[in-house]
Amino acid sequence: MEEALQAYTAGHTDGSAGVRDQSRADDPETGQDYRVGVVDGSVATFQSELIAEVRRLLDETR
């Protein structure tokens, strides 16, 4: 279980940074956890950037 959490965390970090480690993604033991982390990190970054852009646009209209 610890290895799965470490793989997910590494994937989340990589996804947030917009990178992907293909060797980790292909790992038969923890690759799935890593890939889920990459997706979650990418989505979290997208949401943060989207919220920041909406706030910026709202500030421009005031």
C-alpha cells in the first residue's frame, strides 16, 4: 500500500508540473497508481489556472 501511495504522489507531482515519467507509468506494480496521480495532478493544476483566469477576468470588468 505504501508503494502505491508513493507512486500516486509522484504522479500527482509530475502531473502538476506537466510532465510524465514513462518508466513509472509502465511499472507493472504501481504504474496504474502513478497514472491516476498524473491525471489528478493535471486536473488540479487546470482547475487552479481556470479559477485564476476567471478572477482576473472579473477584476477587469470592475
